[in-house]
Amino acid sequence: MDFLKELFKYKDDIIKHTMELVRIPSELVENEEYNGKVYRFGYQNKLALDYFLKLAESLGFETKNIEDVCGHVEFGGSDNDEIFACLCHLDVVPAIGNWKNPPYEPWIEDGKIYGRGTQDDKGPAVVSLYALKVLKDLGFKPSRRIRLIVGTDEESGSRGLHRYLEVEEKPSMGISPDADFPLIYGEKGIASFDVVCKNTSNIKAKGGVRYNVVAPWVKFSGDMNFDDVLALPRTSKDGSEYVIEGKSAHAMEPDNGINAIKEFALYMNNKIDNNFIKFICDNLINTRLKQMNLDITSHDMGDLTMNMGMLSMDEECRLGINIRYPNNMVFAEFIEKFKAKALSYGVNVEVLGNVVPHYIDPNSEYIQTLYASYKKYTNDDAKMKTIGGGTYARDIKNGVAFGVLFPDDEEVAHEVNEYINIDKLIKAGAIITDAIYSVNK
């Protein structure tokens, strides 16, 4: 069957619903109260979930909303207890920076839909729904139940999906179209921690938006002369505060951005004698932690990477760090070495969370079946790989990230002017359709 031809029949609908979903600014707002009710991840995230599930119902699918934090679309009535999952998310990272147009007013240009969430992960979620619609149209009877699971907190810890897996049946295998083709068979470990100490200076500072985003700005002030800072690139004054602007990027590859916390620390290190600033400059300027002799790499997963995501300096100094580490690293050993180095500067470390690496045998029949679907529609022998990003795939036993970006595509998730190429999105949808069909026929 030519799933590409079938999916292109829904091209206008895919564009329309992707853009309508992008118009919902589903950024995390913890425990937001709206009209007398509290929404755990925010009212807009709840609206995005409602929109998606109602769209699925209009296409003839059964749906279920789990506590306004996650939901699923079910296809196939097999007596088989197994569930094959396609896992997507509807939440987005904050749309900061200087966008060409407002980030929640999507626009089409040069065959691309622009807007926050187009690539990560609303476009992929919509095309995955239409993959199920194509299979339904063709009368396909899957050997397993298929569930398209959509969450609303992937960017901030996947708590919605974790709640789903607590109260619903667990899938035995699945895909997450939230990364790259041809296939992601391994994801690095992800840990976040803070370095903390008392502020011994009169400097007040705040910067960053998320642990998993390269810090795009730092604002600071203090009782001293900062006029020379205006000679630095991307630096300005806003009232009594000075602002250093960076460039946001995904924490899985921090060198793709410009970290404003790094720029701030390097500047301040020449202005004040402060152990917190000195610790950063002596140890955290290199994103591979080479200064600390903690640069770790593996054949399968590559380098450990470190991102400085959040900064605050008031009575207390606090720096939020996110690392992505390979499968040959023992986190407990790493963090003890990190803590010892920090303590030598009078700085403490508070671990916030750690998710171990995820790995599936790339030579298994299941993985090879998925890979065959990719090759069928591309005639491409690109190698399967591992990534530093974290997707929902790691939360199920045999889960892998599968698309939607092709090997030569630009990665613009978490960045200004995020976009998705329309024809490539539909081609990715055809590959997803073929994969679901091939694994579950």
C-alpha cells in the first residue's frame, strides 16, 4: 500500500490542525487556577489536550482523558493484551527570543509551518493521528491495540505520562515521533542539579528559562560600575539592570547556542572576588566538563554534555545544571566527584533528578522492522543512532524515538522561529503509518 499517497489526501487537514494546535500556548504553568479549578500543568495545556482528543473523536476514534494531564486515542479492538503505543506531547518550551512573527500565531512560508511546537511536538502528533486515520480508512485490523498517547508535561519531567502509566495499561512496545529518522535506539541519561552557596557579593542576577534550554539571557545589577559591559556583544541596559543576551538551544547539544550565564560569569570573574563565579569559570565553561576531568564518552552514545540553564543571585547563589550522559557512566560516582570539586569552592550541590540511559538492541527484529519502513520511503541507508535528548520512548520497555526529522533536516526545537516542513512532515507520517502497519499486521 502507498501510505504516502493516502496521507497526502489529508494534507490540508494536517496543516489546519497543526496550526490550530500551535495557537494554543501550552507552556507549563504549575497548578494554575482558572475559573475555580486547578490545572496541574496549566489551563492552556489542558486546552491543547482537549483539542487533540476532540479532533480524534471527530475522526471516529475512542479517546480517554486522564486527569487533564495525559490522554490516549485507541485504534483496534484485538483481544491481544498487548498495546503498541505512539507517544507524542502537546506541551512546549517557552517561546522566548526575537521571533519573525508572534510564535503562537503560526504562519506558512516556503512550504514550512512556523510557530512554537510545530516541530516539537505538535506537528508530529497531528500527523501520527492521521496515520491512524489512514489505517482505519483502509480497514486495517491490527494484531495489537494501538494507542496514540499524548502528554502535557514532556518538557518538564514527563509527569503526565508517568501518571498515565500508573493508572492505565502499560504498552509493551512503541515509538515516539519526537526526534530523528531513521531511528533512535538509545537515549542518554538525563540529570538536573543545582549548585548553591551564600551570596557574598552585592550582585543581584537572574537568567535562563529552563534547565533543558541554553540560557538565552541574564539580567543583573549591583552597587558598582558596569559601563564596560556594554562593550560586550548582545549587551544592553534596561533601567537599572544590565542585560546579556545569548541564543537558546536544546540542552542535548549546548554548543548550538550561546549561553548568557557563561558570558555573565566570565565578565563578573574580572569584576568581583566570588567563589560561586570562580567555580563556574574554573569548571563549567566547557560543555563537556573537560576542566573538571569529568569528560566522559562512549562508543554508542558519545559525549557527556553539560548545560547551565538557570541562574539566580540574591541572598543565595543558585545555578541550575542539566547533563546528558552516556551509558558507560555511573551517575553516583560522577556526582560524588562533582560535589567534591564544588565543595572545594565552598559550593554545595543539590540533585533534583536523574533518569538512567535507555537502550534497545538495534539488531532486534522489532527495530529492523521499523528501520525497513524508513528505508521503504526514502531509499536511504542512514545509520540508526543514539541521542542526548529525552523522549517519551524511554518510559516504555521497548520504546524508541522514530522521526520525524530526516538526517539532513535542521533541528530547531526549542529555538526561535521553530518550523516544520509540510511535505516532509507528511512523508514522515507515511513512514509512521507503514511502521505501525508492519509491526502490528
